[in-house]
Amino acid sequence: MPRIPVHTIETAPAGGGEILRRLEKRFGRVLNIHGGMAHSPVVLETYAAITGAVAEHGTFDARTREAIALAVGAVDACAYCQAAHTVSAKAAGFTPEETVAIRRGVPGDDARLEALVQVAREIAGEVGEASDASWDAAVAQGWADTELAELFVHVAVNLYTNYFNHYARTEIDVPAAPGIDG
């Protein structure tokens, strides 16, 4: 059961409605996560600012962003983010089977992407740490220092949303992600 009710554009506290309006344009509707965040404009604006900075300055394509999000969501066991990013990952060109494999941590056919995603998994699971072996493997696959630095913000925004969803117990309003057990 959600701890924080979902606001609409009309019911959001001062400052939150306009941010929700911008997010509605981007996502096609007000998602439960955004409506929950709207209870505190600082929470919603922080999310909007980080994702806005990523959109404006980030260099990763949609497939890379979604692979990172799926991996971090799986490490954090965030059902909401795994569901939302499974939908986004399919739109970015991943098959349903590939989304499950990424969440399971099973290497796919793209060794370069897998090396970066492994660093993301470790950052999420090891309180910001990544092993030298994973870092070196990412560098060997051609990821530059600037890209490895950028990876951190992608992991951070996913941690932010994953933790918010755990904290608020956000109700899933997108198709559930397939299970990864088995």
C-alpha cells in the first residue's frame, strides 16, 4: 500500500504542478512516482533537475541509459523502476529477453555495453565502489574517463528513484516487468 498518495497537476502543492506538467509532456501522463514526489516540490524538482541535466548534457544513447537503469533497478530490487525501465528499454530496442538478462546480470552479445553495466551494478551494490577489474574491463572495451564519470550520474538518478519508490511504496502504474527468477 502506498505511503504517499499520488498528486495530480491540479492537486500538487505550490511549485509541484508546473513540474508535473513538464513531466506529463515528457512521459505522456503523470506517473505515480512523479505524483508521489510532488508532495515535496524539492523532491520533484531535484528529480527533474537531474534528469534535465542528463537530457541536456548526457552522451549515452537510450539503449545504454536503459541498460544502466535496468541493472541498477535489479540490484536495488525496485519493482517500480524495473517495470518502468523494461517498457523504456523495449522502446530503445531491447527484446523482452534482453531486458531480463540485463536485470539478471547475464552477459549479452554487446561486451562493451556489458562492461559499463557491470561497473554500474557494482556502484549500486557496493555503496559507490567499483572494482579495479570491472573499471579496467570497461576501459579495455573503449569507455573513456568522461563516460565513466558520466556513468555515476546515471546510477545516482536511478538510486534516487529506486529509493524513493521503496520509501514511498509507489504503486506500479506501468506493466510489471517479467520475473528474473528461473
